[in-house]
Amino acid sequence: MHPIIQKTFGGLNFAYYIRHFLFGLIFYVLFLYQFALHPLRYEGAETGYSYIFILWFTLCQFLYPYSRFVYESVMNYILGENGFLVNAILMLIVKFFTMAICWIFSVFIAPIGLIYLYFYHSKQEKQAQQEQQ
């Protein structure tokens, strides 16, 4: 595998990627189901737009774990090791909305995570090479 792809797309822990990929399937299925119920109807062009939206949803699905990684990294930086006691229902609602936002905007958020993973793994590789010498 090419080093750039290995350092970016292969940069997340596999279990982490699968976990968030499966959570992302909730939104993927909801959007596809809603889209199937109410397809776009433009004069003679509904199939072209349908394929574009399905492609967009699929792209969001595969990039969602990287966008969630960015969100969690930022939140860990801001909150540190602090914990908050809140109502469980409120927490689940907020978590659902943050997941939805990360999924919908994953095409825009995920590149930040991919760039970070590339530089992080490049730095780790350089340190490993220096330790070997």
C-alpha cells in the first residue's frame, strides 16, 4: 500500500474505524430510506440527482470515522480529563446530534483528520528511524 494512504486512511485503529462506521450506518440507512420515500423529482433528471445523492451519502459514510476522530480530538483537547454529570437523556440527545453533524459534514471535516494522521504517523516513523540508528 502506498505510504500516504497507509498513513492517512490506514492511520486509525481498525476497531475504532469499524465502531464509528457502524454508528454511521444509522444515518446512512435513515438518509437512504428517506430518500427512497421522497426521491427528488426534477424534470427528466431525477435519476442523475439520485445517483449523486447516493454517492454523497456513501462518501459521508466512509469518511464519518475520520470526522468523528477530529471531533473527539478537539473535545478531548478542550475538556481534558474533566467529567461532567448530566442527565442521561440530554447526553444521548446531544451525542446523537453531534454524530449527525459529524456524519453530514464528514466530507469537509474528515480531511482535517486525514492530514493530522499523515503528519502524526510521519513523525512516529521518523522517531522510530532515529531510535534505530
